[in-house]
Amino acid sequence: MNPRSMRSIFIYLLIVVAVVAIFFTVFSEPFSGSTEVPISKVITMATEGRLKSIEVQGDTLEAFTIDDKRITSRKEMGSSIIEQLEVAGVNKGSGYVDVSVKGNGGFGNLVGILLNFLPIIFFGAVLLFMMRQAQGSSSQTFSFGKSKARLFNTDSPEVSFADVQGVDEAKEELQEVVEFLKTPERFLALGAKIPKGVLLMGPPGVGKTLLARAVAGEAGVPFFSISGSEFVEMFVGVGASRVRDLFDQAKRNAPCIVFVDEIDAVGRHRGAGLGGGHDEREQTLNQILVEMDGFDTNTNVIVLASTNRPDILDPALLRPGRFDRRVTLDSPDVKGREEILNVHSKGKPLAEDVNMEAIAKQTAGFSGADLMNLVNEGAILAARRNKNTITYEELAESIDRVIAGPEKKNKVISAREKEMVAYHEAGHALVAHLLPHADPPYKVTIVARGQTGGHTRFMPEEETSLVTKNQLEARMAAAMGGRVAEELMFYEVTTGAGNDLEQATNIARAMITRLGMSKKLGPRTFGKREELVFLGREISEQADYSDSIAESIDEEVHGLLDGAYVTATKLIKGNTGKLTELAKHLIEHETIEGDDLSNLLERAPAAV
């Protein structure tokens, strides 16, 4: 029997006992067979000789008449019935009444006390039970101000730097933090101050939280982890109280690490709320600022925080003395992705044909979380197919699952729709293959996934953080390839190119307004983005240019899109044979990738 059931049984038992006690207390007299009369009447009956005996128990009298009837009465507290009888002349000549006095036993006293106080005890127990239930169901009702930080075990750390790959520069920055926690005297001897805070910045999924836990594992110190949203409650002052409690615990466990995940939940610009008011979030932020400033030199407490929106954080939080160091984590390169894949595949039965380098080259732009999901999806697919090992086939298919979603095997499409999707995707691949500055196509499929009827995946020959104007124009032309193929082969267009046109338009507008790639407008930017920080997103753009410039921007964007469309049309018209061969292969086999794709496009004739 579980504790909850035992508590319920105990409560029900208390209710039954209380009801019975109250019943016998209130209604005991009608079942006792006696009649209660005033004490004066008892004296009168004794004077008249109608009583033969009286039993006294406390202040209660039980008198027995000569015909064995029993009557009860109550005397005044502290008075003596014998004296009253003597005053009335009883036992002195007018009659004789045997008077006996009975003492109150311990058990009887106890029962009486319980009967008198049982309702109070019962209601107290019910109230206590309700308070405990409320405390458990509302997440510690009476401890709002206590910190919800989780303390991780340091005796057997689960994560170390060996488990974090693809972010070598960030690990080097944090290695100094580990060394300080291990040997602080080495730094203090040279007059170096304790770094109070380290801010981890980067897009979602790059490993900020994992890296923070690795720092704690390497240093072997207590690790307090809490999310920024856990400070905020509906009650005023709760967030600030939790901050104080968290830092008090950290100081007691020093040296240690305090990790605040998604600090932008409480660390946004002050005065940016609706009406610019001073709300609960700002009070919490103020307390964080005070606590970080309050650390003395010998505290040995380091605060790690992570965010993917460093632009909205309050400047007071970012100044030296609070977050002394800022570590930026980017999406891993091809070498980093291979290392991450090797980490996540450790302990999993991989087939001999699995080449992690090849998988890494196909996953440009993937974060660490995406790669972990990729390996996991591969393991799930292998188990679904009753395989003992994870093969390259499962991992390659998992890339498509991560990008576009699961395969829609039960979706029924007509032969004409299948043909149109095949020519659409073939148009993308053909234009990208023919343009020298475009990323070469790696895989083309017409298998429906997610919201797409098919997709073309590209694999850049080399990864770089800089993109040229020619490369951007080639990307727009490749995006237009699907729409052009539909128009040339079927003399009509479909809704399938909606996303392609959106991508091309975004590239063209960014080239003109953000990147200064217009000869007519010159190397400058147009438009100032405005954000409401409390919303955390861009909601408007201030036009810092005239109406005539706006028309010129539209003309330049339109010119870029027209140029991409013309380029795609020219390439497809001159290579309809290659387009047809690729489309027929897709209709028959649905998917083509790698060398098979490039060989088909190379050997197919240009003309039909």
C-alpha cells in the first residue's frame, strides 16, 4: 500500500471516529434510561424519603429511588452534596440516603478529554493534510522564494571536454576557467582577479549547455543549473528572492559553478516593457546584477550563462566585472561535424560501410543537436528494419528526415503530378550543375517528406563564411530552375515553386539593402530594423531613405530576380536532353545521389 492510500484511510478513519464521538456526546442521554432533574428536586425527594442512595462522580449525581428508578442531576462545582443533605435535615431524622463518592479513573479522564477535544484535533488534522496536499501539488507553495536550481553530482561527472567536439576555440577559452577552479592560488599570486562570469553565445543546438556541464565535469566542483525562466513567478519579489537563495547556496558550496540557461528570459533591456514600467523581471535582473557585483575575490564562484540573443541583453549585465568573458559558439565545420558524429555514434553498432566523413560533408549547416538527432534517427530506422547494425543507408536517409521530415509512404499522387515534381526537381539540379559558382547538387528525390513533394540537396565543395555575389546570383538561378522547368515542359506553372521564389526574393533584397551589391545604389545599407525588446523579435523597419530610393530598391531587386530567371531559362533550354534524362530516372527510381547524379548529368545529351 502506497503512502497516499494510507493517508487517505487515516483521514477517513478520523472522520468516522469524530462523527461517532459527536453522536454519543450529543445523543447519549436519550439512550441512558435516566432522567436529569435539578439538584433542588433531588434534595426534596431525599427529604420526602423517596431516595435510597446517591452516587457522586465529579459534579454528576446519580440518584436511585426506592422503586429502583434512576435519576441524574448536576451539583455546583466545589459544593458538597452531603452538606446540602445535612442542611435539609436528611440523614438526621427526616430520612436516610446512602451517599457514595466514586473517583474518576485515568482511562475515563482520557476518554473524556478525547471526546471534548476530538473535533478540534480532527479539524486540525484535516487542515494540515490540505496544506501538505497544496504544497505538493503547487510545487512547494510555501517555498516560493527558494531557488529551483539543480545540483549535479561531481563525484562521477557525466560530461567532460572529450564529449564536446566541434568547438575547439570555445574549449580553449573555458580551459582557463577550469584551471582557475582547480588551482586559484596560481592566478591570485600574480594579482589576477577571479573571472566572475562567462557568457556563452551561439545559435540553438551548438552545445552551450553541454559545454557548461563539461566545464563542471573537468573542474570537479558543484554545478548548479537553472533556467532563466524559473526565476520569474506571478508573485512580486519571488524572482529576486530565488536569486538571493541561489547565490547563497553557491557561496556555501564554493568553489562551484552557477549555470543560468537562456539568461535572456530575465536579462533583457530594462525599461523595455509595456509602458517602460518596472516589472518583476527587472527586479530579478537587478538582484542578479547586485549578487554578481557582491562576489568578493575569494569566493571562487563562477557564473556561466547561455543565450542565443546577446543583442537584447542589458548593457549592465555585459560590462566587465559581471560577465568578463564572452565565448561565441558557431555551427561546426566539416571536421567538427565528423568529430561530433563520432562522439554520438560511440557505443552504437555501426556497419563497415559507414563513412562519417561522407556524412559530415552532406550536413553543412547542421548544429550539434541536429547531428545527435541524425545518429539517433539512423538507429531507430535500423531497429525498425530489424537490422543488427546501423548502415550508411539509414544515416543517409536520416539526413533527409532531419531536413524535411519523415517520408510519406502512403501519400497517393497521380502520374502527372509525379512527372511535374520530377521535372521541377530536375530543373533545380540541372541549373546548379551547369553554373560554375553554384553549390553542386548531391541528391535529388521526389519522395514526399513533410510539407514538400520532393527536394534537391546541395553539397558545397568547400565551406566558407564568406559568400560572393556570383554565388548568391547562382543560388537565385538554381532556385528559379524548378519554376522554369515547369513552364518550359508543361506550359504552365504550379504552386510548388512558392518557397523557391521566397528564397530567391530574400537573397535579392538582402543583396541590395544589407550587402551593398547594387551598382546603381552604391555600397550602402537601407532600412533600420527596430525591435521591441520585450517581444524579442523584429516588428518593423524604419525607412531611412526617400520614396525615389524605395522605387530604385524595388527595381534593383526585380532586376536581380529577372536576371536569375533568364539565366535558368537559357540553361534549361540549351540542355533539355539532360533535364529529360534526369526526370525520367526520378520517375522510375524516385531518388538519385552522389556520383550517379553527376555521371548522369555529364553523359546525357544536351538536346533531346
